[in-house]
Amino acid sequence: MRIERIDAGEDVLGAAAAVRALAPKPESVAAAVAEIVGAVRDRGDDALRELIARFDLGGAPAPGSLRLASDELDAGLLDDDVRAGLEVAITNVALVADAAIGDDVEVALPQGQRVVLREVPVPRAAIYVPGGRAPYPSTVVMGVVTARAAGVEEVVVLTPPPVDPVIRGACALCGVHEVYAMGGAHGIAALAYGTETIARADVIAGPGSLIVQEAKRQVSDSVGIDGFYGPSDVLVLADASADPELIAFDLLAQGEHGPGAPVVVVSGSSPLLHAVADALGMLAEGREHSDPAAFVLVHVGSLLDALAFSEAFAPEHLELVGPDAERLAPRVRSAGCVFVGATGATAFGDYVAGSNHSLPTGGSARYASGLSPRAFRRRMTEVHIGDAAPALAAAGAPIARAEGFVVHAESMRARVRENAPS
């Protein structure tokens, strides 16, 4: 267990950058991903089957159909307690997602024209559900329920084979349209470009390995993506009254996501930080857990310094623990999701709180948002000029001519001739 102690001193922003730097730099996978993506784009199903055999099935031939049959998707595959938990998660995520959908807005302009701002869903979206160490039915819920709340008609899941029964059951509960047993960059490319047997998606969303995220980035000129999700992190901002054992539990829980990113507690209380370190050592004994890049204990001069550190670090998950820390919640601007209060464990957000667990990582929370219906919807404008044409032509034609677009000016002026259509 690697525990780093940092005294931020006067340089709070530098300390935040130093903590971010503790995450190991991944090797570039861009070239390898480009080769895979290009193969699927150019050769379709033939290349896809070769790559599934190579990367997903250990050399075994790909099955005749990559899509799971409808009778393989059955909520009855789930244990009763898992099903009950997923139903709570589905309800809560749907309620929060529904609240994020905007209504159409009509704006009446001074010259008499109307502009309608419309929100429309994409027709088809794909949710990537990682495989590997364990099945992730929670990712099915976060992606599929959010897309369906957005109004997407066809929501498909792609996930590496063999597809665990808990994933198949979760897909059934969430009403998934199609499930494809394939993963990696080749799966992303298949849904981005389409093949002879797989229809392309309009948006691809979901977490995954560096290769999966790089594939999403590389296909983003042809399909919408939700974002680039790297190693998961948490920052606990605590005052002196916080319970060190609860903080240690949350740091260890975050460590279960793997070694990619540091997990951090920042406080103006040295005794609290020492107590958290002791609690980490005690709780780690006898528990299976994966260590993050480092457990980092950061001492600052005040809670305002702690907030400045957090804003510079821009955590994926931010926990505010203790009454004084909790009062900072309205001032937070750079975090993927904020958990307020001693009961606000990040783990609730990973499963059943209703917030989405696909969140901006690596400090991108200073400009990016978590997964929401917005990822599956787009704004379009509907313009009604009507009787405003003369006034708008008088205003717009000189601008067009100044830019050298003479026919633009003529096009506007043509609408105000006598007997021209309104």
C-alpha cells in the first residue's frame, strides 16, 4: 500500500498538479487501435470475425451470429437480491435522467420571426459494457436507462464474450434492443461504421479500457461519443470532525477500480489525516482490494485552500465530509459528481443513488460532464421568418456584402420583393 503525504503549503495549485502526476502515463495505443478500426471500417464482418476470434475468444472461431438471441436475455437469470437492487437502480437513474431532459423552447424575436429550439433524440445508440475482471450490470443500467430516458428508440449493448448471465439479465430488465458479444476497438468500430450484419449507431457511450476509449476517440468523426473515460478517482474533502474510518472505507472502495489513478483526502486537520492513514492500514488487513496509484493525504492551511485544491484537481468523485466541508457544496465548480455528508459514499453513486457513474476523469471535470440524456439528444433550431423578412434583410444584407457573399444578400432581399412569398 503506497501512502503519500503532501503538505500543500502556499502552492495549492502546484500540489494538485503533483498529485495528478502520480498516475502512471499509459503507453500510446493509438497506432494499434487505428489498425483495428481501419480493418473493420474497410472489410466489415470478415475483419470483425477475425478480430473477435483473436481478441475476444482466444483464437476460437467467432459464432455464426454475433447478436445474442432474445431467449438468452432473461431477467430470470438474476438472483432475487441482485434483481431487486437493479430495479432500485433503474428507477432512480430513470427519474434523474428524466429530469435532465429539456422541453422545446419557442423564442419570439423583436422583428416578428420565431425560432424554436427543439431537442430530439438520436434513433440508435450503443452502450459499451466492459468485461474482464467481473461483470458490470450497473453499467448496463447507467447507459441503457439514460439512453431510453432520452427517447432513443434502439439501444444496443456490446460487451466482450462470454456474456455473463447477470449482464444478460440486466439487459432484459432494462429493455435492450440488441446485445452483441464483442468487445474492444473492433466492437466500437463495428457500431461506428456498421457492417453487413450490424447497423451503425448514432452515439456510442460507456466506460472501458484505454483501447476502447481510444477507439471511441478515433471514430468520433463518424459517430457521437459521450466522452473519454480514464482511470477512476475520488477526492474526499473533510473537516476535523469527519470519521476517519468512513473515509478510509471510501478510499479503499475506490481502489477496487484498479491502480490507474490516485485517491485523495484533503483536509486542514493533521490529526484527521494521520487517523485516516491508520484506518487504511487496519481496514486493508484481511480484505481483498486493489491499490490505486497511491493513497494521498494532503494537508492544507484551511478549508478554502482545500476547495482550491479540489477545483484544480477536478475530481471524478468529490466527497464533502463534515459540517464545514459540506457548506462548500454550492461553491464547487469542477467535479464529476459531488457527494455531500458522511453518508454520501461514492459507492452509492456507482449503483443506486440515481446519479450516473459514467463521469469525467483525469481532471476533465473542469470542462466535461457525466453521462446524461444530453449525450443522446441534440438541439436543432426551427426558424419561422414570416413577416420579419424585410427588417431582417435590411439588417443582414449589408453584413453579407461586407463578407463578400453577394448572393447571400440577394437571397435575403429576394424575399421582400412585391408579391414574394412570406
